[in-house]
Amino acid sequence: MNTVRASAIGIFGGTFDPVHFGHLRAVLEAREKLQLDEFRLVPAGRPPHRALPVASAADRLAMLRLAVTGQPGMVVDDREIQRAGNSYMVDTLADIRQESGDVPLLLLVGQDAANSLDTWHDWKRIFKLAHLVVMRRPESRLRWTGELEECVKNRLTESPERLKEETAGFVLTLEVTQLAISSTGIRDILFAGQSPGYLLPDSIIDYIRENRLYFAGGAGKG
Ligand code: ATP
Ligand code: MG
């Protein structure tokens, strides 16, 4: 079908431990460049690919909610946290597809996440459910090889409009302002007793301090 659709939903998953300006700036730019009416931030409950998050699901969720306060069209989607067991993006996309019907879904990922997409659960099905938008991230290159390269090669497009004409299946790479900020770096700064100022919103820094998250003497340090 080649009719231009009115709406499209952007979806951005992550551990968000904690969410920071690298995430938020990338999402804002992607949203504007792709003209998305709705954008969902999806915190992972139990990420299958990595160590358990340091902050609790409730705290990561609360910090994300602070991040989107006053931002129209920005939604925190907590379904992976509510769901028992591992968080699989493919399940999340299937859910959202079922709820949203025939609307283009755009899964946004950072470049590092895109490079290892073929390690994600049932990854090929992702292209049946959504488009993939890869946002360029500092110190990271596209390294698609083997089956992933084969799969992506024929799906590449440079036109954001194409993503609105179909509901799923295209791959677009998008340049976003490169901010060399990571949650790991922020946690390390906090564990060292230093200030993470200007790396993430002040409201979230206040939340971290009030709740003693990422505190060297705290429970989260392990
Ligand atoms: P950690 O250091 O704990 O791995 P992180 O900062 O990489 O955290 P994640 O929650 O792992 O954040 O990442 C969620 C998504 O955000 C991924 O798709 C990742 O590629 C992307 N991302 C992370 N940091 C940035 C950044 N500075 N700019 C753009 N995208 C980013
Ligand atoms: Mg990461």
C-alpha cells in the first residue's frame, strides 16, 4: 500500500539506568526528523543481554517519567516491567502492533544495539512488526555481517517518507547529535562521589540523590 498515513509511533527501548541527555537528545531529534506523533520509551524489565540493572525497575521507571514530564507526545510504556520473565523487544512490538493496528511502528536503536541485533530473541520477526531506525552513536560503527547484513541490505532506505508508507520492514540510519554520555559513565561518576551535572536532567539528579541510588555505600552497589 502506498497511501501516506497520518500517524506513526516511535519506540525506544533501553535499560535507562539512568536515562540521560544522550538518550533524550537522540530521541528528540529522531522525533522531529521523522515527524512522529507519538514516541514511547520502553524500560526493560529483565534485559536478557546483560547484567541486572543497578537501580530497581520502579526507580528506572520513575526517572523516565521525570524525563518526559511536560513533553507532549512522549510516553513511558511500562509493559516490559509489568511482564514477568525476560524482556524481549519482539514481544513488545507484537503487543503494540496488536493495539495500534495498521500504523507504522519505528523501532529506534543506537548503533551499538543495531550491530548486535542478531543476538536478540526472534530478531528476524522484528522487521515484520516495525521499521528499524539506527541512530549513530559516538565511537561506534555499523558492523553488520552474515545473516544480519543479508537481512538489512535489501531493506535500507534513505527516505523517512517511505517509513510512513508501509507499516514495517525498512531500515533507515539517522544521524543524531553525538553526545558521548552513557549510563555506565554516570553510575561511575556517582559511585566516585562526583557530580553528574549537565549529563542528565536536574530533576533526575535530585531523584537519584533523594533515593540514594548509585551510591557507593548503598544497596545498589552489590
Ligand atoms: P549502559 O552504559 O548502562 O549500557 P547506555 O547509556 O548505553 O547504558 P542503554 O539503556 O544501554 O544506555 O541504551 C538504550 C539505547 O540508547 C540503546 O539503543 C543505545 O544504543 C542508546 N544510547 C545509549 N547512549 C546513547 C547516546 N549517548 N546517544 C544516543 N543513543 C544512545
Ligand atoms: Mg548500553
